Amino acid sequence: MNDALRAALGDTGHTIESLAEYVGVDPKTVARWLNEDRIPHPRHREIAANALRRPIGDIWPDTTRRRDLIWFRPWQEIEREAVALRSYQSVVLPGLLQTEAYARAVLAGADVIARSDIERHLASRLARQSILSRDDPPQFTAVVDEAVLRRPVGGRATMREQLQALLVACQAPHVRVHIVPSSVGAYAGLNGPFVIAVGPEHRTAGYLDNQLQGQVVTDAEDIAAVLRAWENVRGEALSHWQSVDLLTEMAETWN
């Protein structure tokens, strides 16, 4: 329970419904801010704080204390609120599906994070995965290039554990994984990884990753381009259960 938000609602006479109308979101979204202590999107956070006549930091103090990469915070909040996520990865597995050992190897191997900060970033990445195990998880669809399954990230034992964990995740009704087989030639995925998030108000945002930092895109033309790329990579991929069969075969090769 976000007690500060509850107190602000009581002091101003706002209800969940009236605040939702003021901010322009669904009442269920405000209920999540209150009962699950979710942190709203920055735009919604500012409007809500103005309506409640409180500094943002008084209602959501975690936004001033968090030590995540600053440029990643907007996307992390979008990801947390999403009702659907579509992820394409060409070189590593999606962060939301990585095991601790695999994620640590990825972070250490990237060589862009100070060694002293790796464990902190690892903890943040693993904490993000809770969205897939909550009561109302987003529909998560991942398309991954087959080369990802063959790259010995962290060594054989780490890869065996990772693919076995991925197979377990694939059993969940809200998780779908599709593999683009190595027999596919040039396709849109060669241009780089991306994620598409659909929010509770049907707003769509995209996330593009690079060597230095990620970029959140919301412009209609940019979203249209990312959606075209998604249709291309999804069209080249195997079905979910064909992909599960391939994952099972690949897991055995790491024994």
C-alpha cells in the first residue's frame, strides 16, 4: 500500500475514480499505484502530484532514491505498466527471461559497466522479472535468433541452466517464445534488438538498445517502423511449440 498516496487522496477529497479521470488513465491503473505501490509513468506522475497538491517525491520517494541507470528509468516504468510486451533479441536472451548466472555473464562480458556495479545492475534486472510472475502479468512474446542459443554465454553449465529455465517459462500461458532458425537469411532482425510495449490505455512505446544506452520511442512514425520490423521477425520465426522443440534439443547439446 502506498500510504503517502492514500493520505493525499484523503486530504484532497479525490477518489481513485476522480484522480484517474483527472490524469486520463483507467481507475484500475490508479488502484495499482495505490494498492501495489506501482510508480506511474513520469507524465502521469506529474499530473497526479499536481492534482493532489504534493511534491512528486513526497508520494513516490523511490523515484529520487533509485540508483538504476537514469536513461533506463522511463522504459522500466513503461515495462512495469505494460499489458503486452513484444521483444526481439539477436545476440542475447531477453532480460526478463535470463537466469542469474546468464545475466551476470552478460553484464560482465559487456565491459561497459564497472565491476563494482555489476551486482547492483544484476539485482535490478532480476527484480524486473517479477512482472511475469505477478497476478496480472503482461502477455510476453519473445522472438530470438537461433544464434543466441548456440553462444556459450557463461559456459556450458550456465547455458544448460538457462535453456532449461527458458523451457519452464514457456509453459506459462502468458509467455510465448519463437526462434528464428539459422536457415533464415537476411531479415529485419539483423538491424538490431527492440521491444514494443502496449500500456493499459493502449498507448504503444518502443525501446531500442545500443552499446551505450537505450532509446524510448513514442513517435507514431517510429512506432510504425518498429511494428513493421516486428511483423517481419515474427513471420520468419518458428511457432511457439516448434521453438520449444528446438529449445529442448539445444538444451541437451549443453550437457
